[in-house]
Amino acid sequence: MTDFNDRERAEEAKFAHDEEMHFRVHARRNRLLGQWAAAKMGLSEVEAEGYAKGVVQADFEDSGDEDVVRKLLGDLVSAGLDVSEAEVRTALDAKAVEAKRQLMGEG
């Protein structure tokens, strides 16, 4: 019975670790995406950091990525930039890969 309990605890620990990594990757991706958008809008370094935090917070509005895409697209268009939803989604995918690489490098 001990082997079963050990295996169950190991599975629970792996699940918790995987969930934490998923959360960290998404948060890092959103921060990187916010920095990308801030650079496109010509924000200062301080403004860009605040904007990136706002993008991370925007992800808590709805499940999925639609809230982040909606925020970025709205802000970029409001800033007078000609940006498509496809361009924002491409950046989102690229920043997800970059975030995973960064977090894997920290481990």
C-alpha cells in the first residue's frame, strides 16, 4: 500500500508543478507581450513596465486569451497603429515560446 501512496503523492506533486509552470509561462508571456506592445506604442521604460503589468492583470478577466488579445488590439489601435488581430496573435504565440525558454533556463 505504501508504493501506491508514494505513487499517488508523486502524481499530485507533478500535477501541482505542471499547473504552477503553466501559470508562470502565461504570466511571463503576457508580460513579454505587454513589453512588445509598449515598444510599438513608443512608451517609456517606466510606462512599459506598468503597461506590461496591466496586460498580465487583463488575463484574469476571462478564461483563455481573448481578454489579452482584445486589450492589446484596442490599445494599439487607440494609439494610432495599424495592427491586425492576426499580428497580435502571432506575437502572442512567439512570446509564449520565449516565455517557456526563459523559464526553462531558470530551472
